[in-house]
Amino acid sequence: MNSSDERSRRAELVNGAGTLGSAISRAAGFFGFWLVLTGADAADLAAGSIAAVAATWASLRLMPAQQWSLRPIKLAGLVLHFLRQSMTAGTDVALRALDPRLPLRPGFVVYQARLPPGTKRDAFCAVMSLLPGTLPCGPAEGNGLAVHCLDVTQPVVEQLAAEEALCMQTLGGGTAQ
């Protein structure tokens, strides 16, 4: 057996173990959620187990298990950065909305994402959508994302690049292109 066959076999084992681990953690989460919703009534345990298995199956079909290398300290930094950015951007949006001249120049920009399509890019888009003034609207040409923003004269693309870099550091995703 050559080394590439051996690497492929190891990758299959790791992916299988990752899928199993993901399935177990998701099922436990769904079952725990069921218990919270129903008050942990013994009569509902069988239905909760069936619901957790069905939800886990659907979850794995819709969002297959992926290798994540989440960095907790970086995650804390990202949360603090997000809160600071959200307050700053929210203040900016409020000031623009309250200004009688309404200094808005809404429009779309195309951001060429470094993260490939998938769960990590979706996480980045979720963070981006929570920041006032930007809203990802879907794919654009190439590896791009169409982003609606309140002021196209602002350095939106540069800000998104910085946000994506922070997400990549936190989630351990993708490499710079």
C-alpha cells in the first residue's frame, strides 16, 4: 500500500469519527433542547429520542460535519471586537438616520471572500449581517459576496476583509488566496 492510499484511509477514518462525534453531540443537544421544552416529563422521553434522532439526521444532511479548530481565546476576542464594532456602527447608523440631510449612499459592493463556500463562510456572513450598515445578499461573480451597505463611499471592502481575517483566525478556516 502506498502512502497516498494510507493517507486516504486515515482521512476516511478521521472523517467517520468526526461525523460520529458530530452526530453524538448534535443528538445530545437536540435531546437536551427537547427536555428543556417539555420539562423532562418521563412520558415524553420516547418521543424526544425519536425527535432528536430525526433532527440529528436532518442536521447532518443539511450541514455535514466539518473539521473545526475553534480557538476559545480568539473567540473571546472576536466577541469583544464584535460588541465594540456593533456599538460603533450602531451609533453611526443612528447619527445618519437622525441627521436631517440623511447622509446615506446605499448600494451594493462585491466582496471577494477568502473563505470557500460552506459553514465557515456562512458563520462569517452571520457575523457580517449583525453589524449595522452591512448585509450579505448572496453570491456574486467568482468567489464574491454581494453586500448591501448604507454608504458605498466608506471602506466597506477593507472592513469586511478585516472581519473575515478575524473569523478565520477564530474558526481556523481557509487560507488566504
